[in-house]
Amino acid sequence: MKKISVLVLLLVGTIALAADYTKDNVEVIKAKVQKGEVVLIDVREKNEWDEGHVLGAKLLSLSKISKGATKEEIEAVVGKDKVIYLHCKAGVRCMKAAEILEKQGFKVQAIDLPVGELISSLGKAK
């Protein structure tokens, strides 16, 4: 019984620390990005970024994040003390990136929208 209680506590603690998708809809995301309240980060790879990316987004690939980019390297891209919206092609990589960045103390929200939908709403960078 004691082992089960410990396992339940560990599981609950893990869930509480896990990143989650933002509840903000695309219009709220767009408004916050345009006002400069948040930073929009694309965690796809450079070759995907080059094929087309969201207007106003910055590139910080999951591979760079997961290979141990320092807090200073990440802050050079995202700035300090800003909420970071993360997006990717389909929503999986941004969640992985969110979990890593949260552990480093960043305020992050993964976006559960495909990049094409974000481009349609926020515009495509040239």
C-alpha cells in the first residue's frame, strides 16, 4: 500500500510539472504576438523553416534545445522574462521543447495548431 501511495504521488507530481498546450485560440495568439507580449518560436528544423514560416516567428529548433542549448543561448533568441509560444508542424515537437524549456525556468505554452493554420492566420514570412 505504501508503494502504491508513493507511485501515485510521483505520478501526480509529474503531471503537475508537465507542459500543456495553450488554451488561447489563434486570434488571441495573433493579438499577443502583434502587441509584443509574447515571443513566437518555431521549433522545427532549419530546412522546414526555409520552406515557409509564420510571420514574426523566430527559429529555435528542438534539436538545438534538446542537445543542451544553454539558458543564455536561448535567451539570446527569446529574450528574458517573456512568455514563449512554441509551435511546430503538428504540435508534438513543441510539446517536447516546452517540457525542456520549463525545466530551465522559461514560461512556455505549446500551440496545438498545425503550422499551416498559423501561417493562414498570422501570415507567412517572406
